Amino acid sequence: MKEKITDEQARHMVELLKKKSVLIKNFSHKLEKYRISGDREMYDKMFDELLEKEEIKVYGKKIE
């Protein structure tokens, strides 16, 4: 079953995506070797760790 989201929820989701996109640009070069080698497990693990560190560095806390 599909849930309908409100305009406010949609705007919030878009803002989160924009913020995370900027953060990812800051560390994506560190993930390149895992992307090229096809090591998806390590890529996912490092992505999560680096994203959390970047969120804390930029915003002082992990964003939703």
C-alpha cells in the first residue's frame, strides 16, 4: 500500500537530500577505490562511517 506524504514532508525530505549530497561531495574521493574494485560491502561500510563523521563535523550532530 502506498502512503501519501504531505507537502511539508516532501520538502523536508528534499532538504535532507540536498544536505547529504553536499556532505557526500566532501568525502566521495575516499570511496573511489572501493567503487572501482567492486567491493560493495566495504564501500557501504565506509560510506556510512564517513557520512556520519562528516555530519558531525559540519552540523555538530548526525542529521535525521
